[in-house]
Amino acid sequence: MKALCWFGTNDVRVEDVPEPKILDSRDAIIRVTSTAICGSDLHLVDGYMPTMEKGDILGHEPMGEVVEVGSGVSNLKVGDRVVVPFCIACGECFFCKKGLFSCCDNSNPNAELAREMMGQAPAGLLGYSHLTGGFAGGQAEYLRVPFADVGPLKVPNDLPDEQVLFLSDHFLQATWLRRMPRSNPVTQSRFGAAARSDSLP
């Protein structure tokens, strides 16, 4: 399959790579139909984010059609259209049970390294360095989705990709920003940088 791969600072290429496979019973494979490029991808391209390795597949804002599911995934079936969030969440840990999926304790296999470098480890993230798990990203024809019984959001067939793709990342940021108290515009601008403030009610 074709995928957008990182090879060094300011060096990304479309390459032929092996198609992903089910590695865990809670995995799913999707055929990517749309994906977006996030401003945070620039941190990978410009070398700001450490622990990238040559050949890493970029992208964390994908959606597509389910083509295979692991035996532990009962909420998705082949043919479902899904939007896949940036964060990988187990759904079972302390943080996930509180709805704090970006802090999942179980999805980042490199949590210790992340904790050493950042003070607190984030969840595993799609296509965003080995510091956040080393998971292949969605700028590819196919994507393995870990914990697919938790994160992916099914979308109706009558909505075009362009109307639902931003549910993968941007909409979540805008929703979080909308819930913040309006008394601190500096904090809002930092945490909501990707969300246009004029789009919020």
C-alpha cells in the first residue's frame, strides 16, 4: 500500500509499505477514505518531536471503511464507516472511565519514556512518534486501529467524508474549548489554537 512516511527533518515521502494486520483481538483494519493534515504534524516534519524513526507513517486524523475486525470487537462490522480519533484509549483504565481518553494508562507502550521526557505520559497516539507508542498513522491506504471497540465513531452512509472527517480531531478540540470558562482568553487560545473561535456558539 502507499503511505506518507517520515525519513528525517523536512523529508517525508510517499512509499510502498506492507498493509497492516490484526495484532490483537481488539484491533480493526480500516481502508482510509479521507484524512486531514494537522498543524501538529509540522512538529514531526520539522524535527521538533523526538523519537521519530525512518519510515514511520504519519497522520492522525483519518476516517474510512472497516475491512477487518478482531474477535474482541463486537461494536463494529466490516463495511461500517468510521471516524478514528487521534488518541488510542483502552476504555478500562482510571482515566478512560472518567472520559479522559488522552491520558489512557494502557495504550502507550512507551509510557515510561514519555513520562521521563514530559513528566506525564499521554495515551498512545496514531502516527505521532515512538514517544506516543510508535503506532502507524492514517496518511495511508489502510490503518490498524488498536482498541477499536472504544475509539472509532460510526458515521451514517449518507454523510460525505467532508462533513464528518473533523470529528477525528478538530471537533474534539473545539468541543473542549467550548466547555472552558470564558474568563481566561490566554488559556483558551493556547488549548484551542486549532479550533476557530468564531465557529463556537
